[in-house]
Amino acid sequence: MAIKLDHNLLIELGLGALPDEEKRALLSHIYETLEMRVGMRLADQMSNEQLDEFEKYFEAKDDAGAFQWLETNFPNYKQIVEEEYTKLKEEIRLSAPQILQMANSGNNSLPNNPPANQGSMTPPAAL
């Protein structure tokens, strides 16, 4: 299953009625949160040497290299992405009424529910 962060996802989560600006902000928030969670799960499985190797791709903004490295060293990383994506979607679905209420009240900030895992290592290509 390809992960697509777009208007259709927001409709699926019950957030299709958000104003366009808030849709963009929420999609960005979803992406960043997913990236952090996947990165932390992968980092927990990496040796120090692997962390150093991966960090080189990340710092060089070499998404293709990082993607290839992940496929070689962590062939299950797509499963991790799917698991985290599924969990995140359910969390957002449960928060949808609060998000809509905040949007309708003019409060433009997302609910302050920090991700369970924080940190960022996964390049966009890994998603």
C-alpha cells in the first residue's frame, strides 16, 4: 500500500471540512510525525555504525542513497512505516472532532498531543 498524504486522507479521517490552510498544516504535521516515529523505531534497531552510515545519507540529503541503504539493511522498514502510519491515522481519527472544533473556533493550532516517539531520522524517500 502506498502512503499518500493528501485531501483524500483527511476525508477518510473525518477532516475534509477543514479550511485549506489548516489541511496543509495538518498534512505537514502528519508527515513530520510519521517521519519521527519511523526514524525512532529504526534507530532503536541500528548499531552505532549503522547510525553513523545512515546519518551520512541524511546529512547529505541523499534520499535515494538513504532509501537504498534502508532497503539493504532494514528490508522490513516498509512494514514499520505501515504500522506507524496505521497507528497515527487512528490517533488522528479519534482526535478529529477536537481538531474540527478548534478550527471552527478560530484556534489555528493543532491539538497538543506529542508523538509517543520523538526524533527524526527517516528521509522523505523512506516514506
